[in-house]
Amino acid sequence: MTERKTVSVVTVSSKIQVVIPKGVRQQMNIKVGQKLTVRVNGAHMELFPMHPMNAARGLLQGIDTHIEREEGRA
């Protein structure tokens, strides 16, 4: 799968807000009310969509949780 690169220009409003362009929202599947993590790296910033914890439900389904323990250890 080829990673699609998108470059867009946005304007900072008087309330110090920016609008994420529709194409980027669709590409990243960002929904109204979803939280984003902001990371500052030198002179630029990156936005990362946060996913709810229940999105990970079933991720480890079927994993073997049995642990061999040494005798006398809890």
C-alpha cells in the first residue's frame, strides 16, 4: 500500500483556530468531536488522531496468558 501524501494550506483565525481541510479529514477518517494529539517537533507541529480505548477491544483475543513461574515466587 502506498502512503498518500497531502499538503494543504490553512489560515489561523482570530481565535487562533485552524480548519482541517475536508480531504484531509476524510483521508484520516477524523470525525466531529474526535480528539487529536498535538506534537511539536522543532519548528513544526504534527496532529495525530486519538482513537477510543474500545477500538482496541479484541486486539489480543486468543493470546496465551499462561506464564511459567519459578517455584516459590508469586
